[in-house]
Amino acid sequence: MYACHKFASNLSTIWEMKNLTLSEFSQELDIPKSTIQDILSKDGDTTLRTALHIANQLGLPLSSLTGEEYSEAQPKLLLSIMTCFDSFARLSAEDRDDVVHVKAILKKFWK
């Protein structure tokens, strides 16, 4: 049950790092608040379908939620990366092309 415990622990850490209420977090994950409460109170015990749904909603592979426990810095970094991807997705096609070109230039000079 190590993976279940890590799932609950990592889910709790991500929730705390997002600084959301449990209701807001459940809306973000598109699952009932009671489901999250059950997962956290039952040390990660949930169905595979629910665990996969949560991972998908967070944009993470399930293995990243059931493996090594996140350190305090990891969720902050993860949240920053997720925010960047979300912001990138909201850009116009032209602006996304600009970002991709800048990335190519940086990649060329910082090998």
C-alpha cells in the first residue's frame, strides 16, 4: 500500500501548494469533494479509474503521484510549469509561434 499512501500524500501536497479550498480543488479535478476527502482520509485508497482521472486532470502521469513523495520545492516547480503550459495554451497561434522560435534560438546557444 506504499503507492496508495504516496498518492494521498502527493495529492494533499499539490492541493496545499495550489492554495485552494477543497471545494475549488474538487472542481479543478472534476470530482466530488467527498471523493477527495475519502482518498485523503483512507490513505489513498481509491479506484484506478479515479486515480487516473485525477492524474489526467493535473496533467501528470499517475506514476508521478504514486512514486516518490514530493518535496516542498517540487510542487512549486510543478505548479509553475503547469501555469506556463496553461498560459502558453491561451496564446494566439502567432504568439505561440514566437515562443517556439525563441525556444529554438535559446536551445541553439545553450547546448
